[in-house]
Amino acid sequence: MAGVYQWLRRRFFPPIPESIRDDVALLRADRLETLTPMLFLMLAATTPTAIYGGVAAVHPAIRIGFPVILAAVCLFGFGVLMHNRGRRMSPRRARRMIREATWLSGTMGAMCAIWTVVNWLAAPPETHSYYAIIMAMGSLATAYCLSSIRFATIVNLGIGLIPVTLLMLTSGSPPEVAAGTSLAVASAFLLRMIVQQHGQLVDLLQLQAQMRDLAHTDPLTGLSNRRELDACVEREIEAAGADTRFAIALLDLDGFKPVNDRYGHAAGDALLCQIAARLTHACGGDAMVARQGGDEFAILVPAGSPLLATSLADHLLAALVPPYRLDGARVRVGASIGVAYWPEDGASAKKLFETADRAVYAAKAVDRGATPSVESIAQAG
């Protein structure tokens, strides 16, 4: 029994990869905001006919009260959605909307199912099809609008269509049995399409996430690339206040080309990956390490980072001092680092990079015996 449950769970509720859970929630909420207003209006518009078509023998609390409550909820929901239209959707708000939609649609579906069953049982046989049509159309329309939310769709199809389908199949009337069979087959087909749609949605979002990663990540080292670094620097500048201070460090390897020429490009790539790992470990979660290209790296130390209180160049160079192992050989490479601080070294991203770049060349000049004229430089070899 447990095996059957696990199979059904994997089949109808496969896990969503952690990397795209926010994307899935945002897409589901966007679909709800797009489709649900018209669903609310449609359901509200059918309530007068439901009241008119109710069986007089049914208690007014069900015959009239349920449709009135449904109409009021639909009109209120329509107003809330229209009021919030255009509001920025966050993953947290998206998940809350999905939970509310699931709970609300299930409650409304149960009320509609009770109304349908009670009126069916009280109505003469020749009018049964009227109630079945109302319930089936409402449930299928709701399932379509909620199709991006598997659990809500399955709950609504179950609550809305199983009772009326059973009534039709057990009525003893050949036309109703045939209609009930068709409704069951259509529901199963719709459920299969929803499950397949979910799988396609997950695959599409995973592909989009991979494309985003490729656009912002260096494929060799896995570090952020220049595009992502530039975007992060711009965000730091936009968020900067009067007392904000952050830093950019540019790092250029010394002696990398001889290693590349002697041991080959594969060994050079392995060396770059080891350097990237050391820099990432040295910065931890307190800075962002990026690869500029070739043997050049950059480090963004955001406002509030404890690394701002250290000698940043010395801290980074210390991580690169131990030798590297390439094909059994011990290899050493040096690095020149230039650091620029916001706002004293530049009032824009371009100025900061120019200052840090000049500091790198000044550090290389020190190694060649020249006298540097730019502060915040260091050399290791």
C-alpha cells in the first residue's frame, strides 16, 4: 500500500527542483492573476440562474444561500484581484496567493457540489441533466484556470465532478449513464494533460534557469562573469547611502602564461579552477568573486562586509601563496591586486574599475622595480 501511495505521489506530485521553486510559484501566481478575474465574473453571473433553477423543496439555506455566498465571494475576489493588478509579485506573495486559491476554490467547489447533489435528489428525473451541466461546466472552467496548480486542480475536479458523475452512473437512465461515462473520461483526459503540462513547465523553467546561469556565469570556473559583476556593482551604487562604503578588487595572475605553455591548456584551466576555489573560500559569503576573462579575476566586497575592515589585498594574496598541484608537479604563480573603494576612489562603476585597474598595473610596476603612485596595491610571487 505504501508503494502505491509513493507511486501516485511521484506521478501526480513530482518534486519541484529547488533552483526553480520561486520561478514556478511566480508563474502560477501570474496565471491566477490573469485567468481568475474572468472566472469570478462567470461564476457570479451564473448564480441568478442557479437560484432560479433550484428545486423549491430544497431548504432555502442551500437553494438560495449557497449561490448568494458564492456570488459575494466571487465579486469580492474579483475586486481584490483588480485592486492588486500591477503590484509587484514576490515569491512569498505568490505562494500565499496559491495557498489562498487552493483553499478558496476547494471550499467553493464543495458548496457547489452540495447544492448540485441536493437539488438533483429533490428534482424530477427529467431535469437532472440541468444540474449536471451546471456543475460540470463550473468545475471544468475552474480546473482550467487552476491548471498550473496541480493540487488545487485535482481537488476541484474530485469535489466537483465525482459526486455528479456517480449520480449519473447510478441513475439507471441510459442517457445519464452515457453522459456520466463521457464526463469521467473527459475528466481523466484533462487530469492527464494537467500532469503533462506541469512536467513541460518544469522542463521549460529549468532550461530558462540554465540559460540565465550561462549568461551570468563563467563556464570554466563556475564564478560570476563580467556581466554579472557589472550588474552587482550597479546595484551596490544604487543602494548606496551617504555613509556607504564598498570595494572592488581586480586580480591579475603573474606567471600564468609559462605554466600554460609548459603544462598545456588543460593544466592551465585546472589551475584557474583551483585559484577560483581558493578565492571563493577566502571570501566566503562576504564577497562575490568573478572571472573577468583569461587570468583576470575581480572581487566585489559589498557594504557591511567584514572584509572591508581587513587589508583586502593581503587577505586575497595569502590564499594564493601555497603551491598548486598540476599533474603531480608543484606550481607557484603570483598575482597583482588593485583595490578601489567607493566613494573615495570613484563616483561611478567605470571610475572604480579604472582606479582598480591602475592599481594593478602599479603593482606590476613595483615588481619590475618601478615606484608605484597608487594606494591599495599588493604583489605576491
